[in-house]
Amino acid sequence: MTLLLINVILSWVFQESIMTREVYHSLLSGQLESYRIDKQLDLINRFKIWGYLFLPVVLWLKFTIVSLLLQLPLMIKFIEIPFRQIFRVVMIASISFVLMNIVYIIYLSLIPATEINQDIINIIPFSLSSLVDISRYPESAIKMLSSFNLFEIGWLIILFYGFTVIACEKLKKTDVALLLISVWSFLFVFKYVLVIYMAKVFG
């Protein structure tokens, strides 16, 4: 519950301190007139509270899906590890993403609002996207390069340690590593396909 509350607070800080009216105008000035941006922002503010209320549900659903993806190969091999234990490990591992969001907010807060653009929004600190010339790559590529970051590695390390604890007598460390890499690869491909699809729909 504490972890979910922290995520809600970080989401609130991001929306109120980073995604200001100036930033929205900087991001959308090339696509919409000023008055249309203001109307869109007013609409977003009107429904913002619902986003905060549903965020814990979305996170809980995310933890559940990842836990099921991790448990499914184990069930196929008749390796019994309680879902509750896997879910707990997944939830604890998400601390790495909480740290990522904190660093991300600090990173954006150091940039003047008028200088924040879509390319900067897509960059995750300590990722491959922060090491390349973003002007040479499409937005979808920058988003995917951002997926390769230290926080993803931290997430995998915490998961690995957690699984070696809850399944020390049932799985070898190499099997745990293979399981985690397989699930991470599946999630990465799914994310990549989703980014490409969204780029085509809204691009």
C-alpha cells in the first residue's frame, strides 16, 4: 500500500510541477493553436483526479500480469511457487522504477519549461537514449532506447535475488536468470509493438 501511495504522489508531483501550462504549450505549439492547447489542458485538468484514483488499480494490474508471466512457465514445468510470493517479489522489485521516476522528475525539473520538447520527455536518465544524438532517431526509437536503462537492470537484479530466495530448492540460478530474461524480452517486444502502433495511430 505504501508503494502504491508513493507512486500516486510522484504522479501528482510530475503533473503539477513538471507538466505545467508552459510545458504543454512548448510541446504542442507546433501542432495546435494556443487557445486549443488551453482547452485541451483544461480538459486534462478536469479528469486528472480520476487518473490519480485509478493509478493504484493500473499498477496492481501491472504487478499481476508480470507475476502471471513469471508463474506460467513454472506451472508448465510443474514447479509450484505460490502466486502470492511471486507477486510480492514483483512488487518489491518495482522500487527500482520508483527511483527511476524520482530521478526522471529531478532531471526534468532542471530544464526550463520553454526548452522541454517531446524528445526530452522521452529520454530516461541513465539509459541508452541519453547517450545518443536524439535528433538522428525517430520518437519510437528513442522510447525503446530508453527501455535499456540502469533501473531496468536494477529491477531484474531484485527479481533475481527474490526468486533465488523463494525458489532456492526448486530452481537453479541459471534457470531463474533464463526465466527473467525471457519475460523481460517478451515485455520489451510487447512495448515496442505498442509504441509502433501508437506512433502510426497518432503520428
